[in-house]
Amino acid sequence: MGGRSRSPVRCLSVGHSVQFFHEADPDDVEAWYVLPQEATSSSPLLLQSHGWLDGTLQEEFCPRSYCPEQPVSWPLVVPRHDISFTDRSGRRCPRESARARRVQVHLVRELAARLPLLSVLLVRRAGSLPITREGQFGSTPSDMYMSALIRLGIMPHPQLAGHDFELFSLFVNDSEDLERVVDMAPQIASTLRGRHKASFWMLWPVEWEDCGCTEMGYVVRESFFRAMRSCQASGICSAFPHPAELYELIASKSWKVSLSLDPLAMLPAAVVVSRSSVESDPVSAARKAVFGLEQIRRQNPFPVLPGEPAAPSSVNEFGVKRGVVKLGWSWEAKDVMVFNSEEELGWRMAEVLLESSGCTASECIVQEWVDFDFELRCYFVPPRGWVSSHFLKPERIEWNAWGEPCAQGRPRGFELLTEEMCLSRWGQDEGAMLSAKEQAVEISQHLLAWLLPTGSRPVPMIRLDFMTRRVSSGKARVVFGEFCEMGAAMLGWKEGTVTMWRAALDSALR
């Protein structure tokens, strides 16, 4: 609505000292950031994009003349003379560009010494090339994603009303920059003034040689977690994706092996195969891997009722022939390969570990094959104070399917489905559909409880993926597939990303 607007600011004279809220959109490569006076490093570069700054009025302001639609009526503020502005590369802002600016009246207040409720640190790539991947807001390392996080997650948060936060970006050029963060962490923590301090890590840790830049958001995992742990030790909690201990557990996929002997986890058999054993003799490594899978399946058999197909797959009923090779620290279904014989398993392990240029992984994971029709993905948002004895329902369930692997053994043909589409493919068998959902939610209770010892409190949000198959009328089989960290795809859940941001912020503000 146009017209005059009531202002929270009284009439102010020229030269009056005020504070104004500075904003630099992460998606604007030409935006000006504030260079903290304490900053001593140019790489990585710590810059402030949002927060209250001191300034003075350059002309008289009267609320009666203020109109939101007419910038000429807004307060004209000049930043304090000792505040330095730079772009994201560290290039100093020309003095004239840093001077007087028009500021909407709700972003101007009287001088105040109060600390912000929350300081947010975005650890992000220094590159400016756009990342255009799937998802409503792009992928987590993208500037577009961070812009949406601020606009739709941080600013509307009810505890941060009135812009009761400050936001810094730590621009990382490469993995060596992350090693420097280890020593910088105490200084970074002292620069953040909020009563709560939270970091959002907008990078992907991988087991690949550092290419000298972070354009796609990939960094060496060892450097990533050393930096994250140093920030945590300095009093900056890791709000996104997760604290180091939990994130490392989930992304490494090591849990696939340890949990495969747990009958309540409903996991396919899995073993770890070392890089050195594949280098030495891939044939022998494959033979030992198959033997290990068969041992686990004998020790922890899937329940199979009379008339039902073998579990978890028919092809492996009389011995493991088919399965998948996976690497930990792999994103977007990369480094997942299907094998159809023991001989082919040796080739696949050699391909992912030895023939992929730059791969530094010391091991791979080999899993038995699972026959399934669809994937069922459960999104859980544990409430504050949740304990594992309380049954937790998923906030949302999404569905998808995969096509047959390509000739090279890689997954393909991802298809987003609705529950109605799945029900149609199951011949409108509502009993089987209900069975699949109930089993997945029940198994999830055990898995969520299993995660609890890894952190001091429940995860703010997590996705659990299950493979489902209709085995007879009214019956379905459900096999657990993945823990997925905050930041993983929301598929058809349009409100999912904002819900996740809210959960991360709620956790940081506790």
C-alpha cells in the first residue's frame, strides 16, 4: 500500500548519530561488505555482510515526510569514517561509494550498545561462478542458496525480529585456506559479537586432491573438519549441516558397515575394502568382499515369509553376485557403481579407487544388491526436548524411483514420484503402501536413537531414505538406505528447505 508510513524514528537533525542496518546480498558479486577492524588475513577473507553500523544523518529527517515508495524521503546516512568497505575479493570500496546512502526507516535506529542475539558465519567459496544445480534454491555452495537462506530463513525468524543478528562470510579460496582457519578460529570468534554464535558450512568435503580453487564448493575433507572443529572449540557452534562429529559420521558412510549387523536397522550387508588391497590384488579383494557380505547376511538374515521373494534381492539368493561399490564423501550419486559378478566387482573397485584421477580415498564400501520399486524418503524434525522413548512421526514423506544403471554401472533415470503414482504402480494396493510407510517410520525410531550418542542433543532435522518393494498383496518390504544430512534434496517438498533452515536456527538459538 502506498502513502505515508508511521516511523519508529523521531524527528532527527543533521549530524545526529544513529545506527543503520547494512545488507550485502550474497548473490550480488558487486555488493560491498564491511572489513572488520580486527581482520588480519586476506586469505581466507572475513567480511561482514549484515549488521548494525554507526553513522550520522546527512540531512534532517522528519517521519511525517517518510514514504516507503519514495527513496528520496528515506533517512540519508553516512557510515562512521573508520568503517571500511570492500568487495568479496578484498578490493577496497572507493571512498565516494561508501559515503551517504538512503536507508529505509525501519533499518535506522538510535545508537545502541546492545549485542545481537545471533552471529552467523557463512564459510563459503571465494569463487563467483554460478552453480546451477537441481533444487528450488540451487545447491548449498551457491550464492543463490545463501541469499535465500538469509531472505527466507534468517530474516523472518521470530527470535530475530528487528534484525537482531549479524552475518559474516568467510571466503575460502582452497583447502589451504581452511588449514589457516584452524589458527584463525579464536580471532573469528572474538569478532562475532552475538550472544549466540553459529556457523553454516556451505562447502562439500571430499576425498579428492585439491585443485587450488573452490568454484564448485569441493574441499579436502581433512582440512574441512579441522577448521570446523577449531571453530567449535572457539565457541562457534556448527549449525549447518551438523556438528563435526555427526556430519563426519553421516558423510563418511562408515555407519553402513557397523549397522549392517544390527537386525533392527534393516540394512543391506556392507563391507569396507581398502585401497591397498585393491592395488595389490583386485581379484582377491573382490573375493574377500563377497565372502564378507555372505557372512553378514548369514549372521543377520532378512525376515522372509512363505511365498515372498528372497531378501534383500532374488539375484543373491544363493550367493552374492550383484551389488554396488560406493565411496564415502561422495555427493549427488557420484562414485556409485553397480557390479554383476565377483570379477566385475574387482574392476569397479579399481575404477573408483585407482583410475579416478585425483581420488585420495583410502577405502570403498561394497554393499549387496537390494530389489526395490521405489525410494521412500522420511524427513524428521525432532522437537526441542525430544527423547528416543517418544515416538516421532516424519514431517514429510517423499517418493522417487531409479532406472536401470548405465553400461558403466552408474545410476541413472532418477524420477520424482507422488504417493498416488506409487500406489498406481502397485495396483492400488493401499495395504502394501500403508505397510511400507509404517515399517519405514518404525525403523526410523531405532535409527534416530542410534544417532543420539554422536551429539549432545537430537539432530535438528534429518532425512532417512528407504528402499521399498511390494512383495505380495497388502505387504511391502522396506530396507534402509541412507542417512542424509541437512542440505540434502527436498524433492517435491516445497516448504522443506525453509523448514530445515528454521530447524537449524532454532537449534543454534537454544
